Amino acid sequence: MLRRFYDWLTKGHGSTRPLGLFRIMLVILLWTRFAGDLALWNATDMVTAVSGLGLLLLGALALIGWQTRRVMALLATLMVVVYFHLGINQNYIPFTHHHTYLLMVCTAITAIGPCERSFSLDAWQASNADRPFTEFGSLAPNRLMIVQLAAIYLWAAVDKTNWVFLSGLRLDQILHLHYFDSPFRSFLLWPPLILALSAAVVITEYFLAIGVFVKRFLPAVLIVGLIVHGGFFWLLPVQTFSATMLAMYIFLFNPRSVHRTCHVLLANAAHREPRSYIP
């Protein structure tokens, strides 16, 4: 079994379009999460100011895909500085949360993959210059993203598998914190609802931790995951966590299917007739 898992993790090859699309989504998520905290008007030292400028410039280059591998490596290094130095070392709590750690890990995994081969200026330049170019490469980064998804769900479920959470006490405390003065307090803090939600969250997270590896479960994983993370985003201030997790779901799809879908959409966009509008 371990040998099969190792082969699945390291020996797969396929389309790089899922990784290219994720690279673009990742830059948007990084800007969304860190742009305000690292902006010059909010900087308290030189490291923060330089980190903010680096995020802006490196993010822009990664977005368009120029010198993508080098830029993504620098961006991953910057995220390590943000998380460990500005967050943990300087005890800036917002940078030590799990959603910032997840963004750092996703940036690092993207950086080690063939992220320059699809939806990038590098690919466009190679294609126009008739240099050897292909949109296929190692799927190891894609598979690592799936492992990361499973690890998040598994350890989140393990952390909640105790009487404090399953009895509803922990969720009741969280909801009290955010809905103490809310007009929806009487409904959301109804004890039977909190008890049911607590059990449902744990069961769902165990299911998702296993389901991301089982092909026949993937349709259910996609639907349940969308509902769960949509619910988290609607009910609680999870910032970029739900969006990052859902962006990672692109790696659950067959890379060949993603490639073909993108090809059809791009071909239709290129050959669409201009519309005429009557004032």
C-alpha cells in the first residue's frame, strides 16, 4: 500500500493547467489576505514594508507568469518570512493562524511544480519563439495539494474528537463570541442545533479526509465541501481559509478533463462573433 501511495504521489504526469490556474487564484488570495497588513501605511518596521512591496511586485509577476519558477520560489520564501518572522517571532497573531499557514504551504508547493507551463507569459513566449514547449509535467505538486487537503480535514477532525467539542460546548463558545448581540442569536445558539452541528462537523471532516483519495466519492466530496466551506464563510470570519480550500479542489479533478475544458472555453472565446447592441 505504501508503495502504491508513493508511486501515485511521485510518478504521475499530466496537464499543468490545473496548477497554472491555481497559481493565478493563489496570487489573488495572497493579495486579499496580506495586502492590508503589509501595506506601507500599516508597516511598523522595515521588514514589514519590504515584505509588502515584495508581495505586490512578486505577486504581479507570478500572476502574469514571467520567470514564473524563480518568482514563485521568491514568493514562497517571502511567505515563510511573513509566517515565521512577522507572525511567530514578532508574535503578530493574525499571521500565525491556520489559514496563513495554509497559504504559505500552497505557495511552496506551487513553487516546486511546473507552474510556468500553463497560463503564463513564459509559455506564451516559448510558443511564439518555437522553443520546445509542453503543457504537461509532473503531477507531484497536484498530489501534494490533495495530501494537504486530507491532512487538514483529518487533524481538524481529530482535534474535535473529544467531549468538549462533541457536547457542543466549544461550538457554543465560538458562536457566543460572534453572535452575542446578533438578532439571530436565539436560533444559532439553540442547544439542539449546536449539538447536531458539532457532530455533523466531525463526521464530515473525517469523510472528506478519506473521500479526497477515493475516486467514486469525489462527486460527494465536491458537493459536501462546497456546502461546508460556504457555510464556514457565511457563519464565521474565516477570512481566506474557505476560498483557499475550495481553490485547492481543482486538484481533485482529472487534469485531462481540466485541460480539455480550458481548451474548449478558450477556443470558444477566441472564435466568438462580436455582438451587436441596439441603443
